[in-house]
Amino acid sequence: MGSLEQKKQVVESIKDKFTKAQSVVMMEYRGLNVGEITELRSKMKKAGNEMKVFKNTLVERAADDCGIMGLNKYLNGPIAWGFSLQDPISAPKVVSEFAKTHKKLIIKGGILEKKAIEEDGVRALAELPSREVLLAQVLAGMQAPLTGMANVLQGPIRKFVYAIEALRKEKEQV
């Protein structure tokens, strides 16, 4: 790589990505062809994520500056970084799905809340429902008691209306 100044700029860029990312996926892409890598980048971008390749020594420096723990054991070989920018689930989900059909892509691990996580942790994140699904489930859970309460409150009103209607019919017959 070029000058010391260029390296510092790259380290700052990596630190910025680590800071903004909700989660990060580390993947070994050795064996994938250019078309497959382009396809993965495209899927990541479409989901609102970013994929980058950095020199491991610069990542190590940036991780130390950001206080990310336990990352050094993963920093060997060519690593692509998937940054989940909108929610912690998005990048792990895209990468896990891609890895199912492209066996040469190896998920090495990830970063969540400034801590390195194993490959199993990344796959567990990928299995979680999306933010939208979780919000819908919470909303449905909140609506159910309200609907039940509305039905309970309508019961006495309904009985009152039936009683008035019965009284009206009785008056008509007289």
C-alpha cells in the first residue's frame, strides 16, 4: 500500500465503518470468481449493506482504536467485510443465504456490539426475523389485548341495546 498518510486514511475509513455498522460479517471469499463476488456485493447493496475488502493489518489497527475485542484470531487470509448499516440482521442474513448456494464462501465470524462473534453467532443472527417482522409481531401482540378489551366493553352496551329494543317491542304490542 502507498504512503503512511494513505494508510491512516484507510484506517479512519475502517473505523468509521465499524462505528456506523449495526453488525459486521467476516467472510473468506477465496475461490469465488469475479461474477460471484459482484453478485454478492449487489445483494448486499440492495439490502442496504456494504461489502469491502481491507488489508488485515489496517483492520487490526482500526479495531484496536475502536475497542473491538477478540478480532485478531480471525485476521488471516483474504477477508471481505459485510457491514450491516440499517439493522444487525441484514448483512448476516444476506451472507448466510449466499453461502448456502456458494460453498466456497466461508463465514469466519462477525462483530456485534464491539465484540467478535463466532460463525455460529453470525448464523444465529441471520435466523432472526427482520426488523419489520419483529415490529409487526410486537404490534399484533399489543393489539390483541386492546381488541379483547373492546369486545368486553361492548358486551354491556350490547345487552343494554337489546334490553331497550325488547322494551320498545313490548310497548308496541300494548
